[in-house]
Amino acid sequence: MSSNEQDASADDFSGLGGFFFYVFIVHPITAWILRPGRFERKKSIMYAIAFLAALAAIKTGLEIQQRGPNYYQLLDVTRESSPLDIKRAYKKLGLQLHPDKNPSPDAADQFDRVKQAYDVLMDLELRDVYNKFGKEGIAQNKRYSETQFLIEVAIFYVSWAVMAFLLTMGKKSGNARDWTFTGLIVMLVVEVVVMTSQTNPIPSWLFPTMTESDLVKIMHSLFPAFMNGCRSLGAFLYVDVDAQLRQFLLALQEQNKDILLVLRDIQIGVQNIQAHGGGGGGPRLGAPTTSNLPVASEDGTSVATKATPTGKIRELQDRLQYSNANVAQAVQSLKTENKSSNLGFYGMIIGYIVISYLFG
């Protein structure tokens, strides 16, 4: 497989195919791990993070392997290597890979790749282009243009911002949206610093053979895993206060109904006692008087209710019925939850496909 074919395969794996892989396979598996009751809460979070990290590492490793070694790795030199060091490494490899001494069937291709790497790294101008834009930049004779760079960055980050917004719609994704956009902003800042720096901003002791182009590609490759991890963990850690309040109000409503039934039974018992002569003979010591007392009605006005056992029970019933009506109204207002629209989800997929083919 040629280097161009490897690059195309890697781009496809990290682009549209990787997007669908994370949305339709990784996210459901993560949701299954984080399902309430599956594991303990802390273990669920640890398992989900470990799964996402391992998957992202494997996927990124496969993409790097498909792209093949860069020119520094091919010549076994570093970004800080001098032209003399590069020349020595080239001569050493040239003797090993020359078609006259290399029995491999693709000896000529191997020698040509080493020669191409040598030619690029020995030319300071081409070397700078390669560091920032990779093999594609060399093939297209690309040079840094601030306008072109801003256009490409705007297309990439605006498209991903739209996708992230659509994927994190709904109440459960509030934290996930904040985390995702924070990661997107951090990645944007790092890419701008890396691509606009006159010298290589990557420390020489950290990944000595990695170029700016390699770093940007790795960040772009890891972002879908980061975004879907935020979606899964955000939904798992979300606490639905409205649902808890609704459950409390429903329980209160049922309690009010039970109290009303008990009061109704007591009222019937009192009426039976009074009907059989239990309340005759005038007022007893400590018994409620028959004077009229003001009682607040449902509309806030005062009505006169006799302070008899039956009247007090009736007063409690009126107040409980009024409270029960308010609870029922509150429950009804909380029954409608904001959910992400399926239309928005499918629109997101179609939009990503269109953007990928127009600007891929």
C-alpha cells in the first residue's frame, strides 16, 4: 500500500467512519456500562472511563500505524537533529535499503521513501512545511497563509461545534455540553499556538519525532472519543431535580387522599353518634362551642363554620382538597420533560455527512 493510500485510509477511519463508530457503537456500550444498577456508582464511572480511554488509545494507535512512520521516524532522527546527523542516518539506511543489497520485493519503494525523507528534511523550507502540514503539504506545495489557515480552522471547529451542540441537546446533557465545548476551545487554542509558532512549540524531550501536523491529527482523532465520553458521563451524573420533585408531589397527593378517606370515616362516625343521641343534653365541659368562627375558603375569603366536630372535620377536608388540587396542578406542570428531538439527531448526521464531503 502506498503512502497516499495509507493517508487516505487513515483519514477515512478518523473522519466519517470514526464519527459513526463512536455515535452508534461506542456510546451505546458506554451507556450500557453506566446503566443504573449495573455496577456500583464509582465502579461504573471507572469502567466507563477505562473503556473509553482504551478504545481511544487503540483507535489512535491504528490510525498512526496506518499512516506509517513520519520522515523523522523513518530516518531515526529527531526534530533537533542537525543536517550532519540527518546525512549520516540517510547514508546508513541507504546502504541497507539500496535495491542492490535489499532482497525485499518493494526495495525500490523503501529506498525512494528514505530518499524523499532525506530531501525534505535537508531543505529547511520544505522541512518547515512538512512539520506543519505533513506529506500532504509537500505534495501540494503548501505554504502557511493566515487567511487559509483561519478558513480551515473555522470550517473544522464550527462544524464540530454544531455537531456537539446537537448531540448534547436536552436537560441531561447540560454538563456534557459544557465539558465538550471546554475541550473544543482548549484544542482550538493549542492548534492555533502550534500552527502559528515560528519554532516548534513541542518540547524536544516530549515526543522528539512528533511534528506539529502529527499533534493536530492526534487531537482531531481523540476529540470524538472525548465528546462521547462527556455525553455518557454527563447523562450518568445528571440529577433530575424535577423528577424528584414530581415523585415527592405524587407521594404528597396520595397521602392527602388517604387522610381525606380517614376524615370521611371519622365524619360518618361522628354523625352516627350524634344521630343516636350522643350529642344531646347541651354543651359538655370541654366540648366545642357552637359559635361561628371565620375559616379561609379556597378563594381566600372567610366563611363561617360552626365549631362542632363535624364542622372542624369539614374544614380539614376543604383545606386538604384545596391542597390536593394545588399538588395535582404542580404534578401536571412537571410531567412534560424537555427531550432532544429525533429530527435534530438525524439532521446532525446529515449535516456531518454534507460537511465531510464538501470540506473533507
